[in-house]
Amino acid sequence: MQVSERIQQEIESHPVVLFMKGTPQFPMCGFSSRTVQALKQAGASGFHTVNVLEEPEIRANLPRYSNWPTFPQLFINGELIGGCDITLELFESGELARMLAEIQQA
């Protein structure tokens, strides 16, 4: 399977996917940590994560796939939401909670 196909499969198989450095329990960068906290506080339960530090091919290819240069990268319903700053803005405005609530109702 090509790396781009694997990335696409991850995104299509889960309503919420966070490509991050580390894991939610042990984030390996501050941006990933803040993004995980925002998701949890916004009501995300059981979101899927991919540790790009353990997946060098995904780490190398995801920026080209998504046209987003940095990590973490949050996808909701197959759509790139963005990185840490955008996720925090959405959280502070209440929009992230609304997006997550729609997924749980579906």
C-alpha cells in the first residue's frame, strides 16, 4: 500500500484523526499536547491518533498530502481542520465542540 493510500485510509476510517508527535497520554511536543487538551475539553471521546514519530513515512508524506507543513494535523470527517493554532481558535470560539457534537449525533 502506498503511503498516500495509507494516510487516506486513516482519515476515511475515523471521524476524528489527529496526526501528532507522541500519543495523547505522552505527547512529545507542546503543540500536540495543547491540541489533545482542546479536543478533550471540547468533548471528543475516543478520537484516533497517529504518532508520526513512529511512522516516518507518514511524517514525511503527510505535509504534501494535506498541503499543511507542520504537526499536529487534525482531520474531522475527512477534512483537514488545521494545526494547533486553528484548533485552539475553534475551541475558544465553541466551534470545535459543535463540530464534535455533530459527529457524535451522526
